[in-house]
Amino acid sequence: MGRNHSSIEVRDFIIENVEEYPNSISRIVSERFGISRQSVNRYLRELVRNDVLIPEGHTRNKRYNLKPIIEQNFVVSVTPELEEDVVWRHDLKPLFQGIKTNVVEICHYGFTEMFNNVIEHSESKIALVGFKYMPDKIKLTVLDEGIGIFNKITRDLGLEDNRHAVLELSKGKLTTDREHHTGEGIFFTTRMFDRFSILSGALYFSHYQGREDDWLLEDKDDEFEGTTITMSIGTKSSRTTKEVFDEYAAKGDDYSFTRTQVPVALARYGEENLVSRSQAKRLLARLEPFREVFLNFEGVDFIGQAFADEIFRVFKNNNPGIDIIWVRANNSVEKMIRRVVDRSDENQPQFDLGETNNLKTSI
């Protein structure tokens, strides 16, 4: 028997989940609310009549997609004189009428940071900007035909390969032009939006709010030229830019970007285990500017003694002002870490997820 629920509750659930389950939304809703498929189909037909959903196919092959309230795509010629804030003010800002101020501010920050990268780093002559105002979210896309963000980082910083570039990018404070940039834009943008992704070359990098890690997919058979960045945020989101900046400032640092979190799994190539000191050194590179480093071991099944020793003894001894904090470690990883950590050292923090209140949305 289904529990009590309102029509608005069911409709909102459909709108919030149909993009992820376009072919099975009827089953998902039926199971969620304990109502019949016939009842769900009545809700779906109503949303189609009200121009909220667009149906495709027939009977068992039927799928549903959200219909944008506003959809705009435009091409911008990229020149050294172009200013990202002018593009925002003239082309995008007028489309945000009636949208919550905090959501507009996040979109303003994210778009201008990403479009500035196109102007100054992509080596592309054009950019495609996409805007979708959906019933439940705002979706922004910035696409260029340039060198590719991961190729650019790998080339300019002399890194091992593009996967290494993704790892460095995830830490924050990464820039190929230290004189003019802090390297914070992409890091903070990934944390402001509900979903953020980069497709470039053979790599797809993504960060979702509510997930426990950043993740990376690789398709060596299908390389994409240039870079496509996609950002989306719910229209009802209460997140603010200040909240995200505060989240990565260690206590007493005001707005200083002194706290970061690193997905340890990104230091791994393919299915290899993390066992060597060289792998650990790659993970630890460029962490000296931070005061607190959260190492997220989600998705890492095993680490070797040398890998753990390099992080929790050698690096810690050489950098006593940096707190290395591990989270999301399974029993095997936890045991290896504790083998090299002096258990009597109370200054070495070991946090459970529930204790990391200031990072609860990202770890």
C-alpha cells in the first residue's frame, strides 16, 4: 500500500529524476510512492500536456525528456580583446529573469571563470555557449575548438600525461600562468554547481554534489577535439558563493584558499594498485600551499606500505605545518595507514565523514 503523498510531491519527483531515468521513470516513481503504473502515467500525461515533458517513442520504448523553459545557443568569436564579463552581461544575464539571486551569482562566477580560460588558454578562435533553463535546473555549456584543457596543462607544466593533468586540476591552485591567475577558478566552480564536467581529448572528468569522489572516464578510441565544460545547478538551490569559499578556508583564514580535498583514486592508472613512493609523490605534488589536505580514499581498495609511508611519515615530517587527513578509507587501507602513523601522535587528525562538517558537501 502506498503512503500518503501529494500530487505536487509526485510531480516534483518526476521532474527531478526524469533526466537520469528517461526510459524507466514510470517504474522509479511507482516504486518510490507505492502507486500503480497507471497512476504514474496519468502524472506523465499531465506534464506532457503542460509542456513540461517531451515524450519520445511508443509503449515500452517510450522515454521522457524535460522541455526547456528557455534554450539559447550562440557562437562567440574569441579574440584577445574579448572580455568574459561582457559576454555574460550582454548575452546571458538577461536570460536569468526570475531566478534566485544566489543561483545567478553562482552561474555568473562559473561562466566567467570558464570563459576566461577559453579566451586566455584554449587557443581557439570560436566558442559555443549554451544556456538551458529547465523546470528544475539551469544548465550552462562552454565549448571551444582549441588545444584541449588537459593537453594544455600537460604541455605547459611538463606533466607525465593527461591523466596526471586531471589529478593536478582536482587539487586546486593549478595555473599555467602564475603571473595572471591564481588557479582557483575551476576548483571552486566544480564545488559551486550540482554537476560539473569536462570533456577533452579521451578524458571525461566529473564532479557531482552528493557524490563522495571526483571521477574520471577514459575512451582511447574516441578523442574529442577542444574542450566542453558543462555546469548545472538546481533552481531551488540555497548554495552561495560565500558558503563555498568559506568551506575551503581553514579556521581563521577568512577567504584564503588553504584547505583542499584530493581524490586519491585519480593518482591510479587503470586498475593498478597504489603501492610506490613515486605514485605518492605524484599525489602530493603542489600541496605545500595548503594547511589542510583531505585525502579521499573512496574507490581505493588497497595501498602499499611505501605509498602510505611516503604520505603519512616522510611528507608529514617534511611539512609539519600541513595536516594530512584521510577519509573514506576501507579497512585494508586504514590498517596500512595506521601502520606508518605514530598512534601516540594526537596531532595527526583522523576523521570520520560525520566529523568533517566543514567539508560535508564535497567529501
